[in-house]
Amino acid sequence: MGKKKVVWLVVGVIILVLIAGVVWRMKHAPAAVSAMGAQAIPVQTVTVAMGDLSAVNSLTGTVSANLTTGVGAQVGGLVKAVDVDMGQTVTAGQVLAQLDTTNLQEQLAQDQAQVQVDRARVNGDQAAVTQNEANFQRNQALLDSGAVSQSTFDTAKFQLQQSQAQLQADEGTLAKDRAAVAAVQQQIAEMTIVSPVNGVVATKNVEVGEEVSTSTVLFTIVQIDPVQVTVNVSSQLIAQIHPGTKAQITVPELGTKTFEGTVVHVSPVVDTAIQGYPVEIVVRNPDHSMLPGMTATVVFTGLHTTPGLIIPAQAVLETTQGSEVFTVQNGIAHLHMVQLGAVSSNEVVVVSGLTAGEQVVTNGVSLLSDGSRVRVVQSAAQAGVQGMINQLQAKAGKGAGK
């Protein structure tokens, strides 16, 4: 094997060791560096300084629909028409789709015809009752004067009772058949699928000719005016956030346009996974430019802030022991356990563990352990793993040229 090939093979192995060192920073990276001659690790630093904590009030949140409603069929059937498409604005009560009602319409016609027969029978019963009541009253008077026999009176009374019983029975049949008509009419109404809310059609999962069941969500309607922005607020700021707190919202995809939002809900329970309190903000969105899933920058207005130590978020390593940062002094990295305050997407407040004026490492942190030799560089390309790879490649290139 040629000398150049051997050199490049060695370089490749060393680079792989360096990459593994990023994952196993505390143990393996120092060993890898030592194996390469204990050379200084290239890092970038910034000076720890007092800053305006209002900058840390810039938080990252997620836009979501104010309301998401799944719409399905109340009864199963064949889809006859679909009247809307994805992205279309709809109003409450607007028809979204129509199921085939042919069989039900036939059933309705039969039931309505039976109701007409029932109504005619009841009308005849009512006429008979009226006639028999008059006959009964006449025979009652004649019986009192002795003009008719008891037997004749009893016959009139029986005829009245019979006609009343028949009327009651036929009225019951009419009521039952009317209920059947109403039930079929209700089924027909349920075959028309309407939107229960104002909103925008987010999904359409049905086409003409399909058979649908009551378990299928056919449409999803979302309300995106207003939209909701959810952001996680640190314990240092949460005491100042309450329903009614105002916020300025921007979305990178929408340029410099600013939206005004209002806090509507503040969770009383911290999310332990992110060490923040979920806060929901309602934002007017009349032009529907803010869409669910977008990332928003949230700045609460009117908060009271005081100066404090602020460092880039990328300088902090979260470990099982807590939050760690490295400072540089005389070419040596020093590990600090720090307590953090407010946290934004790119900056954090250091409550304790650092002092103003110290040089804190921002790039190359993952390669360090307490006491590592370091070399401060100016650009990201020169720092950390990439910087060491570039350095090794340069050395290998020189060696290969010999």
C-alpha cells in the first residue's frame, strides 16, 4: 500500500474518532485528542457581560388552529355530491356533501300516503262520534220523559262508546305513522353533511360514489381567525404573565409583519421536559396568512426587567448533573455548573456560576472536559469538530506531499 494511501487511511480513522468524541464528550473526546498529541482544541468564545433581560423575553412558539373540528356522517350511505374542497372557507350550516336519499325518499312517500289514509279515517271517526253524541243526548232526554225504553237508550250509549274507542285507536295509529314520517325526514336531513362551525376546510377525505360509515371523518374544519400561538415561559417570567397580557407576534415566513396577541390561558403546571409553563395566546388573523404549524416569535409587552448576565444558549450543555458551561483562561478550559434563569430560543440568563468578564465557550463545547487545552479561534469553521478535521486534513496533506 502506498505511503499516501496509508496517511489518508489514518486521517479517516482519526476523523471518525473525533466524531465519536462529540457523542461521548466527557470521556472519549479527551482521549482522542490525547491520542493525537494532546493538541489544543479550537473553540470560539464570547465575553460574559451584563445585558437587558428584555431580550430574553423573545420566545419561540408554534401556531395552531384556534379550533379543529372533524366532520363525519351521522348515517352511512353512498356519497352523491361533494360541495367543497380543501382550502375553501365555509360557514356554519353550509353543505359539505350529500348522501344518496333515493330509498329514503321512497319510504317517505309511502309513509306520508299512509298518514293521509289515517287522517281520513280519523276524520270519519270524529264525524261518527259527533253523530252518536247527538243521538245519545236525544235518547237521554226521551228516557227521562219515558218516551223510549231503557234498551233503546243503552243501544245509543253503546254506539257512542264504540265510536269514541275507534277514534282513539285511529288517532293512535295516525300519531305512530306521523312519527314514522318524522323519523324518515330526520334520516334524510342527516344525509346532508353540513359544517358545524365557521372555518376553512383543512382536509377532505371523501369523493362522489364512495360508501361512507358513521366512523369515518370526512372533513376537517379549522378556525384560523383567530389562531392560537403556544409558547413555553420560564419560571422567571411566568409570574408576570396572566390572561390579558399582550404580546407582539412575528413569523419568519411573513417577513416583518407584526401581529398583536392576547394571553388567554396560562398553565399552572410546569412542563418538566422543557422546564417551562405552556402559555396560549390568541392572535387575530383576518387574512389567514398565519397557518397552523408555523413557528412564531413572541415578545410579551409591559414586563418589568432588570439587567443580568446573558450568554448564548449554545454555550450551555444540559447534563444529568445540571447545566454546564466552559470558560477559557490561559488556554485552559474550566467547567462551571451554572443556574439558569429566563431562557429564549438563542439566549439564556445566568443566575449563578459565572461572573462578568469571563470568556465562555460557544463553539466546540461538546469536545471539552475540565482542564482541556484550548485555542481560541475567530470563525465557526475553525472551531470544534470541523476545525479539528480541517486542521488534521491540512497536516495530512502536508505529510502526503513528502
